[in-house]
Amino acid sequence: FPRDAMISAHHCHCVDCQKSTGSGKATILFVPADQLLIKGEPKTYTVVGSAGSHVTRGFCGHCGSPVLSYVAEQPALKFIKAGSLDDSSWVEITSSYWETSAKGWSPVDSALPAFSGNPE
């Protein structure tokens, strides 16, 4: 995707993101679905997420790294895992979601706006 197509970037501290990344949060980039081209076919699984939506998570079929996720109820958006980019130095995080689920060992950045769940 072109960098200027990115809508925003966030840390998500929901339990689902913690478990799917094996860490305290997922750092995700919001990208319009029509701006994203995935080479190859990621391995996927679908769960009911913390907010009750149907979340599909995509992983690299070769190394298992999380690459993207998307929500059935929001088909126009894809969520790219920032750590999957070859160069993520340009990414600026704008907020944190699910601050109430953040772990003490991976706290919410107090310099960022934070939401108790997914913002409306």
C-alpha cells in the first residue's frame, strides 16, 4: 500500500490482540482495503473479537508472522501489523485502544489519547 493511503496507526491492548501477537499489544495500521495488495495467500483464522465483531487474522504461511487482520463488519478497512513492514520507521502512532486490558508489563503510552475499547 502507498504510505499516504494509511488512515491512522494505533496500539491495541485488547486481549485478542495480546494473544494473537504473544505480546502486550498489537500495533496496527488502518488501511483502505482497496489500497492494499497482499502477495501470496496468508494463512487465516477467524474469531469473535473483544467487541463482538468477527475478526479474521492473517499470518505469513512461511514464517507464521502476523501480517494483517480485518473485521467482517468493516469490509472497507484492513489492519496491517506494523511489525510486518520492512521499514516501519515512518509510522506515527496516534492512540491506544482497550487501555483497560493493558498489562502492567506493557503499559499504555500516557502521551497518547487512549480509549477503553474501540473508539466510535
